[in-house]
Amino acid sequence: MTTRIDRRFATLSRENRAALVTFLMAGDPDPATSLDILRALPKAGADVIEVGMPFTDPMADGPSIQAAGLRALKAGMTLQKTLGLVADFRKHDHDTPIVLMGYYNPIYVFGVDRFLATAKAAGVDGLIVVDLPPEEDDELCKPALAAGLNFIRLATPTTDDRRLPRVLENTSGFVYYVSLTGVTGAAIADYSRVSDAVARIKGHTQLPVAVGFGVKTADNARAIGGQADGVVVGTALVDALKSTLDAQDRAGADTVTKVAALVGELAAGARAARN
């Protein structure tokens, strides 16, 4: 089964440009503003959208994304409402791939079968669940694949050639290469190592490889976009959103436009990478 993610990366490959993959937390800073931002992203230049599922214990996330999740939870966001957010987005956009990213606990509590059916009906295309290793594929990965959803794995600098085939075994859509060890929001130290890592991963799979963690500027996006199939940006967008909020974390008049403007800059960088 071909998904929107598969089709989008195939189109970008024909156009010889890297995808811009954007991450924002569902419901941050409130559900209505979050939907407005999601709707603005494709026009601004996002090729794939990752939507964070708010969770109280986001162990792989740095302070910015942790705070975004807490703002969303405080605003009343739930997994059910996150799925509703995607469904509302789909009323106006039938083509942009949507990936839900987060942790297994909320999905487990929601119920795997119910979650997959609701996600598929809402228009979700793929999942990134950072705390489910390949050894737990029967829990969610294989059921997700059977339901027609891509299951996207993370590879890291510590994923060696013995481990990589196991990580990639049931991966689909694309491979998300985490360009450094640690939590989200840090800086990329050495772009040459990214290039080597992408080449190594491509030695094990024909899937596109998108690189994230540490991408903050158009120059970063240009550097990564010349070496990978996709550039993933999250913390920089969350920080841009946060900078527009008032002392009570309420959205400002420029919240949507400021996030969209940064997406436009990053998209221009990613698209200039191979020119």
C-alpha cells in the first residue's frame, strides 16, 4: 500500500530536492491556534508534518518540547483531541503527509486497535513512537503496518551496523536519523558525520533518510538538505511559537505568522541545497 508519505518523497526525489519535515506539538498553545498553525504549514513550505502527542513524561525531548507538551496538556489537549485536530486539518488538506510522534503510554491507554482505526480515519499517515524498540514490534508496529500506516524508526549515531538491520526491519515511510546523542534542541556539531551516517544507513535500506535534531536555520537546512532526503525541524519552530506568547502562555496576534515565516525560511534553505 502506498501512503501519502511514500508519494511525497517520490515526488521530491523526482524534483531533486530534500523534504522539509516540520514538528509542532498538538494543542500548543491552545487547540484552535494549533489548528491554524497546522493549516498554514504546507503553504509556508512544509512537505511533511509531524504532530506531537502531548505526554507528561517525554524522556527524549529537550526543555522546549517538554514545555510545549505541558502547555498543550494545560490547554486540555488529549490523544482523542489530537486525532480530532488531524481530522480537522484533513478537511482542507488531502495531500500533506501527517505523522504522529510521541510515546507509547497514551496509545496503550487509548487502546491500540481503537487508536489505529481512529488515526487512519482521521487521516494520519505514519507514526513515530520513540520508546518502542524493534523487540516490541508486535505491540504497535506490525498492527500499524497492517492498518496501512507507516511506522518510522529513529536511528542514532550509536546505532551500529549490527543493530541497524533490526531497527530497519519493519520501518517504512522514511528513516529518521537523529544526528546527535542526547535530547532534542541541541546543535549539530559536525555535518560531515551526518553525510557519512546517511550513506551508511542507505547501505541497508532504500527508504528515504531524514535528518533532525539541531536544525535551526536556513543555513542548517541547506547543509543537511544537500546530504539527506529530508530535513526535520522541531525545537526551532516550538521556540518561535513560544516567543509570541504572553506571560500566561496565550497566543499573540503574530503566533501563526511567525511560525509560518520561519518555515518559509527553512524551506528555502532545504530547496536551495541541491541548486
